[in-house]
Amino acid sequence: MAEPGVGKSRLYFEFKATSQSGWMVLETFSVSHGKASAYSPVIDLLRNYFRIANEDDDRSRREKVTGRVVALDRSLEDTLPYLFSLLGIVERDDPLAQMDGQAKKRRMLEAIKRIVLRESLNQPLMVIFEDLHWIDQQTLEWLNLLADSIGTAKILLLANYRPEYSHQWNSKTYYTQLRLTRSARVPRRQCSMRYLGDGAELAELRRLIIEKTEGNPFFMEEMVQTLFEEEALAHNREIKLTRPLSGMRIPTTVQAILASRIDRLPPDEKDLLQTLAVIGREFPFALVERLLSISDDELNRRLSDLQLAEFIYEQPVTGGIEYIFKHALTQEVAYNSILVERRKRVHERAAQAIESLFATSLPDYYTDLARHYEHSGNAPKAVDYLRLAAQQTMNRTAYVEAGGQLTAALELLRSQPDDRERDRSEIAIRFSLAICLGIGAGDLGASTNVLERARELSEKLGDDATLFEVLSLLAFTYSVRLDHQTASALFERALEIALIQRDSEMVGYIRSWLGYSYLYEGNFVAAIGELEQADKLSAIIPKQGLRLYDWRVQSRAFASYAYSALGYPERATDKSKESLTVASEIKASPRDLVSALWRSAALNLQLRNCEVANQHAVEAVRLADEYGMIVVLAATNLLRGWALAQKGQLDEGLRVMAQCRSGVVPIISSWLYMGLAEVYLAARRPREGLEAVDVGLELAERTGTRILEAESRRLKAELLLMGNDAASEAAQCFRDAIDVARKQRAKSFELRATMSLARLLDSRGRRDEARMMLAEIYNWFTEGFDTLDLKEAKALIDELN
């Protein structure tokens, strides 16, 4: 392994060192632009481990990965989906696409760690990481995970980095660090003796070299190499000086020495070295051959000369030969020695050669192609490859890095002429960037701003299909931010486009989400209107073009709660069952199934069918946990706790619900606060209940999320009645709940609030008034007479009679 470069420290992790033969070595490194390329060193390490060649197609790569994993240990087969996803070789739909990004990343890193640890049982492993100071965050997380797990494994993990880099490994008892400092006199003398021998006549030269290089091994190597090339040193059995030290001109920096050495190369070798520096730190022979119009014999001669001069090293790989620069600094100096115009031409030719040579495996080179085209000045091509690289990075759940790639693409677009093609590119980039910001960073405000600009460009283009996509995502983003009024307006605009396009899939999708938006506004009648029209469409067209959720499942799930609120509990139950049936029939995604189960549990909590609610909530929790849906998991546990409380397990239910408070997304907050208020009421804890319900009502007032406003006002009144002298305030809250329910035509909520008010009036001696108002709302109902609410209402009417 090469010595560390200028200003670097070499770091050693030593784990159960062994003297046995048969070590397996896995080596990788980071490059200066590596922080923007997620998992790059890990992917390189895995390709080496699985012996994946550049020319292998996806099928061959899957076979190699599967074969080696199964041969290693069949219990590791569950790691295959994560390996396929990381390596970009998923056969069909990615089974992990529904998984929460953080959960997917955690399980992916765990899968790679398990393979490394299992391999170490067969033979000792040496895992080498170069240049940690350039490492990306995902690779660093894997290294941290590995370092935490191999205290007793037969693994030697070697890593080097520059002094300014910091890590979290110092506390490990199995960690050793070797630092190259000015005070390291003995190692420096040993290094100089290694290069010059220990003859007394060279003592002064050794002292001079140590002084000039400050003991840096790479610097020392290059200086000695320079002295040999300048014939100031000769080697004839032993090393001899050919002229006095006073006559030598020794550069004071390693960069200057490298530049001097490069300048002394023959012109053809210098040109080759500069060309190689443009390609990158590593480069396959086939690419160099394609890039240069010279014979194989001549190319091999030049490469051999560069190897003899120790500018580059040859390294065998599966399916061919690769070369690597001896040190990143060597590549850097060679690269900077090229005139700018020539450098741009070489970058362009290098990109074209990669496209031609690796046409069947271009995804392996998206980042390299983007870099080459960016440095060649070919902005359109650079933007295209940055978009592709960003999508690849998003598939690996590295949203921050993908966002950086997309932002770089937007910067390149600024220099392009203002035309339709440029605008289309910007819209596509902003669409992906909005997803990165919303999902990866959780910054819905920034995501909205990015999409608003995409909306302006789409309207400018007059492209309805593109505008529809932007409006759909923008409306969904506003909805998640609880700005339902804005979301509804955008969904309505998208629906106009879908109707003009006469695209049933677009119409069904947007009607479903428009119904959802109306539902959370508390406009249950409008919600049913849209959702029923979506249901009619889903009966006559096949499953196709599915998006974040399958609207065929969701439209029925949304409608179930709307029907329940409007006073049709039987229709609500039928719609809920339909949503689960459709999910089964079309083999819906886990995300759709969890959503349908969640809404079924919420419906049954509303209907007070606690056994069914608990059953569906538990199944939703299981699926959310199995598929790593971390955000959804808090929402499903919320309903599970609520169901437990309805079953009488108040303390356990409250404990589970309280754990969900920090993890529930804003759109579920109304359910959280109303649920807590209901359970605190049952537990006779009015103070906590009033605190929860007031937060929920404030949220409804501030955001227009009025789906649960009537119920929340009723619960507030019930909680007030547990205090002293609060009957008047409670009565007003009951009347407010009835007014809200009537405006929403939410007969179920009106019935509940009226029952509560009737009991209060009866206790105040106003029995006739109570009986008349309760009988009026009860007589409206035409179904659901076996539900608890209607049974209690009938019993109360009989009691009042």
C-alpha cells in the first residue's frame, strides 16, 4: 500500500491480528469530488469483491452477486435486494422503493457489514480506505458501523487521511493511530535509509532530504527519484553521489518536484500522463486505448515507462487491466500542467470515449460523464448526466447528495440560452430537487419554492402534461404542509387539464387527491363527489401509471371516513372493505396497503369498533415496521394506542400514543390531539385532555384542517364538565360543535354533540328541549342503527321520554 501523502496521517484499526497466510484484500479510495457521489468507494469495493467487470450486463452482475452471497452463507440471501439496489441492478420494480429512505439506508449498510463479517470467518480480511478526507457521508456511516462491529473479527481496517479530518474512533480500545509529525525523528531516518541506504557518505544528503521534506515519505520518495533522474545519484551495487550537494537544486515542495519530474518526461509520455490525469485517479487500459490514436505497442511502451518512473501503477481487475496514479497529488499536478483549452478537449474526448466503450453499462459512469462534460464546457450534456446521476443517487436514498447534483445542474443551466429545451430541463431538475428537499431534508418550504418556479416555466411553455405533473406534486406538498385551501385550488387546476386531455388515469388520480384535500378541509360533501367519480373510473380502466399512491385504493379509503362523518356508517364500512379488497386484487404496494389499513382503523375508532380498529392498526404497524416506513410507523402506532385505550387499556394506550407525539407528521396531528383528548377523557384526566384538544383546535383554526373540528369541540365540552362551574362554557362548546357539524353536514358528529348537550340539558331540568333536539337528528338517519352511537341515542331518547 502506498505511503500517505503530504500532510496526511495514516490510521490503523487492528483487530485480532493474525500471521496466517491467505489474506483477502479489499481496497478502495475517495477522490476530491467524491463527497458529491454517494457510496462511490463502497460500490467500488463491492464490485471488486463480486468480481464485476465493466462489460458485465445487469443479469451477469446479479448472477455474480447472488452466486457469491449464496456460496458464502445462505442466511445472507436477505441482503440481495439491498445489494441489487445499491449496485443499480434491480431486475424489475425495486422491492425497496416503498421503504423509508433512512430505514433503507440503515438496512443497506447493515447488509454490507454482515457480508464483510461473514467473509472474515473464512479468511482474514484487510480492508483499505484511502483519503478519508474526501469521503462521502454514506460511506463514512458504513465505516463507522464496521468499526463498531469488528472488535473481535479477523479484520484489519486501514485508513489514511489528512490532519484536518476528524472521526469518532479514538475511544476504541482496538484502535491504533500512527501520526506523521515533525517530531518523528526515528521514522524519518528509517525512511531515508530505506531510499538511500545507510552509507556514511550519504549522511549529509539524508539529513538534507529529511529537512526539506519534513519526513513526509511520499515527498522523500519523489525527491530521491528526482535526484536519480537528474543523475545526481547513481546506483551501481550501491548508491553514490555524482556531484557535490552544493551544486544541487532541490525544489522545496512536493508539487514542485512532481512538476519538475513531469516536465523532464519525453513529450509523448508527458502528453500521455496529462491525458491520464484528465481521465481520473483510476483508468482502464481499454479507455486509454480508445482515447489515443496510437498502436498498442507504442501505448504499452509509454505506459511501461510511466510505471518505471512510478507515476502510475498497474492493477489487475476482472476482465482487463487498470492503472492508478501512485498518489492523488501526482494526478493533481499532472492535471494542472495542461493548458486549459487542451484540457477541455481531452475532457470532451474522454466523455465520448466512455459513452462509446461502455454503452451497455453507462450508469456506472454517470458521475464521471457529468464531470468530464462540465469541465469540457459542454453544459447541456453535463446537465443531462447530472440529472441521471442524481436519480441514481436518489434511488440509493442519498437525497442530500442528489440535491447537490441537481443544484449543480441548475447552476449550469443559468449559462444556457433561454429556450424551450432549457426550460424543460429546468422543470425536470426542479421536480426531482423538490422531492430531495421534501423527503431528504424535510424542508417543505424550500420544496414548494422550487416547484413554484417549475410551475411558472410549465405555464410559460404551455405544456399541459408537464404542468399537470408539477401541479400534482405542488398541490400534494401544500397539502402535507396543511395549506389545504391552496392545495385544493391547485388540484382543481390539475383536474381541468386532465379533463381536457381526456386521460382517465390522470382524472382518477387527481379526483382522488382533490377529494382528500376537501376531506381535510371538512368539506365532506365535496369530497364524496370527487371520490365517487374516481371510483367509477377505476372500474373500467386497468392499473397503469401509478404514482406515490394507487388512487384506486386511496379513493375508497378516503371516502369511507367522509361517508362516516356524513352519517352513513354502513356505506363507510363498505368503502373501507372495498379499499382493502382492491389493494389485494391489484397487488398494491405496501405503502398503499398500510394507508388503507390506517384509514380503516381510523374509521372503526370513529364507529367505536375497537376490536376491528386494533386488528387493522396492529397489521399496519407490522407492515410499516417490516418495510421500514419510519414516518408512517408513528402514525400507525398512534392508532394502535388509541385502539388499546378504547378497549379499556388506558395506561398502555396513552403510553403508546405519547411515544408517537414527536414522530407524527403534520397531516396526522389533528388525529393525535383528538385521540389524546378522547383517551384523557376516558381516563378522567381533564387538564391534559384540555391541553391536547386546545392544541388541535388551534391547529384547525390556523391551517384550515377542519376534518375533526366538530369532534374536538365536543370533547372539549366533555372535558370542561369534569371541572367546577363549567356547565355554561361546556354548553356553548357543545353548541359550537353542533354548528360546525351542521355547516359540514356531518350528521354523525352532530348526533354525538347533540347527545352530549341533551344530557347536560336534562341535568338542568330541560328534558323536553333535550328530547326534541335529539329526536330530530336521530330521525334523520336511515342506516347504521346497530352502531353504538345510534343505539345510545335511541336509549337516551327513550329515557328522556
